[in-house]
Amino acid sequence: TPAVPKMSETRLGVQEYYGKTLQRSDDLKTNACCTVSKRKLIQGVRDAIRQLHDEVVSKYYGCGLVFPEAVEGCRIVDLGSGSGRDCYILSKLVGPNGYVTGVDMTKEQLQVARNHIDYHMKQFGYQTPNVSFLEGYIEDLIGCGIPRDSVDIIVSNCVINLCPDKQTALQEAYNILKSGGEMYFSDIYADKDLPPEVRKDKILYGECIGGALVWTDLMKIACEVGFAPPVLVDVSPITIDKPELKQLIGNARFCSATYRLFKVEPDDSNPSNTVIEVVYKGSIPDHPNEFNLSHDITISKCCPTFILASVAQLLMDSRLAPHFTFKASSSSSSYPNLSDFIHINPFEIMDKGGDTDKSGGCASSSCC
């Protein structure tokens, strides 16, 4: 069990910034905490957004979309839940039999979130609340009262970068996930090590730039705490236009990236070159024809996708398995082995336009 984190200068600065300095998203100095993903919002998310309370929306700070597929009935934890915007959207998506827990350390944001529980339950037609908000640190989730191996999905939206001890935060996330669980999160990443003056700048840290991990460090930490190699879902550029901040960061580049981290045990029974034919059943709400596993792997309902067994295992061992058929194949796969995912540079993907091959294994668009 990790030691309860002390109130460090970094943590105090983040609390001050999000509790008092920022009153609404319009107060942000960069676009890091309000990046719009290029991915289309599914109908269920659009419907939920229309029902959100104005105050919850106005105090939202995030850098991506953290609404994974197939969440009905799931238990979800949101790390750094802020005003509760993502929690409330997810509370509608999981339905009355699911449950969403938000964890945040900022009293002012927690108060906003808690003030509107009854409002949203009435909007969604739920008799009993399926959402709650805990005050605490994401480096000590078990200390917040969340049991080990109890959570189906963890989400987080532009928060890990604000955390002083990122390795402990990811270790705690791993600990509370069930076997086969998934952490689906968006955050800010740098393409190189940042100088101390960037790390210490209160505005850049508060706006998710100063504390950004170098993307290669995420790969290292995620694997060290037990996760399978991170799966890149989406990436977008971060721009810093204010001259004084731009001068401070020099030639460093930043991106907002969404990753999947699966808690699955490697299966050594299949040789590394075993190919699995995967077909999507079309059974996930709002995803009638295809499922995007990663930035370049799209699994279609109408034609098979051929992926290596190590990658297919992420689906087979998770809540997603019932939505696919799997069988061994003698065909080849154009996609990398799971162990090679750690070398996928989000900045290179971003420079190419965000993805490489969305064919999903189809020989031509006519198959669909």
C-alpha cells in the first residue's frame, strides 16, 4: 500500500490553479486542457452532453474523449474527475446497473460535481444515484476506499500529467482494476525531456504542459507496473501561442494522446507469429459496423481483420470479448506484435495525419 501523499508544493499549486485561479474553461492560457479530438462523438455521448448542467460544463478541463466502448453495467472510476462532466456522461452510458466513481483532490471542483447529482439522476431517469465523488489522491486509490481488483474500467482526462508521482498513480490504477480491465485515458505528452524552468512554471504546470510525461516514459512506466504495452487510440497537436510561454518551452513539442492500458496476463502458449482472424459482431451500442482498437486497427463487421495473437488477447481477455469472433488463421498480418507497440511514436502518427491504415483488413471499401 502506498504511503499517503503529502501536500507537496506541486500539489498545492494544482489545487490553487483549479480551485481558485480557473473559474471556467475560458480562463485557460493554452489549448492543452480543452483540446477537441478529431473523433466523432457517438450518439449516446451527444445525448448525455445535452442533459448536462451548465456549471458542470463551464468548469470542465480535458484534452480528449474518454468514453470507451461497451460500458453498460460496468463499474468505472474517473481519476481527477473535476466538475464531474465525464462522470455524468459515463453514468448515463453505464445505465442504472453500472456505477461511476470520481476521485479528485480539489474541494471546489468536488463541490460543483456533488451539487448536481440529483439534477443529473432526474435528467437520466434514475431512481437511485449511480455516481459518487470521493476526495483524495489518485496515488492512493485504495486509501480512498476503492477495493483492489474491483473496477472494470478506469478513465482519466488530462490529469496524470498533474500528478507528482505518476508511477504510483498508474500502479494504483492497475491495482484496483479487475483482471481484464482497461484504463482508457487522455493526457499530454512531450517529445523530449523538458528543462527545469518549464517543469517549475506554475502556469505551464497547471495547464498540463509542465508535468507532461515524455511519451517513451509512459511506455516504460506502464509496463513496469504490470500493464500490457499501451495501445494508441488517438492523437492531436497541442499549440502554445502566448509568446512568453512559447519562448520558455523552446523547440519541445506536445500532443494530446488517448491510450488503452489493459490488465491482461501474457499468454505464452501461442507463438509470437500466430495470426488470429477477428470479426466484429456489430453488437456494441452506437458502433454498428466497426470497432477501433487502436489508431490503425479497425475491426469490421463485414470482413475479417488479421492480427497477431498477442494483440487479439487484449480483446479475448477483456469485457470486449463477447462482441467478436476469433479463430486461428494461416493468413499473414500487416500489424505489429503487441511488444512492438511501445515503439509507436504518437508524434510520428500525428505528423502523418493521425492514422496509418483504417482498412480493418478489408481488401477494398466495397466489402462493406
